[in-house]
Amino acid sequence: MASKTRSSQKVLALELKRLEDEPVEGFLINLVNDSNLYEWKCIIFGPPDTIYAGAYFKAVMRFPYDYPYSPPNFRFLNKMYHPNIYDNGEVCISILHPPTDDPQSGELPSERWNPTQTVRTVLLSVISLLMEPNTSSPANVDAGVMYRRFKEGDSKEYEVIVKKLVEQSKQDAVKDNVVVPKTQEEYCINSKTKQNAAASRSQSIQSSSALYEMDDMFDDEYYESYSEDESSHDK
């Protein structure tokens, strides 16, 4: 167990460094606590020119001690309405499912998690899932039905609900004093900005006094609830 923990810590530290050097567009990543590599906090900005434009979503990514041989868990802290997101905010996506053979799931083993996957591929999969839900086996059946009607042009109810949640998230951004990117240019990160962001984040991880800014961006009530839920689940 100790050797697996040391191995996973090395992998996670390396992945975090790579994300600092080359951030994923639309995401801000940091540690929940600088002494714990197994819990990451994520800020997700909604892509411009989509129904999620202007969104400011918070999430927590939790890693098992045998990572990367088992997948992480990705959970939104905001209220979400999406075919592939459970009511508790947990994302249901093939890449986050253990690499077991389960014919009844309708998923191929190649679609599930494998040790070659990384945090980067998970983040890209999450943003892709927001844009293109999988309605064949939805985690939220009502959202799945409503999304299909929306795509077929029969109803705009799905869009109305999502945009309402986006507006609520914007209020959190104002409270947290965060400027949400509005244009494609602001959303995308050029090479120079990546380098500056990497240097800034590396410095903040090494300095505990700088981490409080990201801590303040997370709702304590949401996070405490998340931690309690996961603790009881682990038992």
C-alpha cells in the first residue's frame, strides 16, 4: 500500500506540474490542500458561443491511492442539470469507469479508464460531455429526455434550465471576484499566458499564504458536504 501511495503521489505531482506548464483552456486547477495531492479543486468556465457561455462552475477531483490504475472521481459542486451528471454532481462518463468488463453497461472496455489516461484527458472529456451529452444511458433520465427534445427542436426547456443555472453561477463569480472569459480570445490561452500562469501557480503552491485565495472561491458548505458524503461512501 505504501509503495502504491508513493507511486501515485509521484504521478499526480508530475501531472499537476504539466498542467501548470500547459493549462487546459477553460479550467483553473489547484490543490484543495497543498499537503494532499489526492484532492484537486477545479474551476470550469463555460465556452463562449454555447449555452454554457459565462458559466463559472466549481468541482472537486478526488484520486484513489492506486492512481493511475484506478480512475479519479469528478464531482461538480454547483447544481447541474445534465443527462450525464447525477443529482449529487458526480459525473458519469465512460472514461471515469473502472476498467472492468461489464457487458450490461453497453460500454466497450476500450472506452473505460486505463492507466494511460491522464487528468488532462479527463478535463477535456468533461468539457466535451457538457457540450455533447450521451443520452443512451443517462444518469439523469429526465434531463436526457429533455435534451433530446431540445436537439430535435421540439422544446427549449432544457436550454432555459441550463441558462438559469449559468446565471446563478455568474453570481458566485461576482462574489468570488473572478472575471469570467466572455470572448473566444479570452477563453483561449496563448503560449505567453501559459508560461506566466505556470510560474504563478507554482509559486502559489509552494506558498501556503497564497492558497487562501482559491480556498475562498469554494463554498465551504458545499465542500464540507462533499467531504462528508465521500467519507461515508468510503466506509
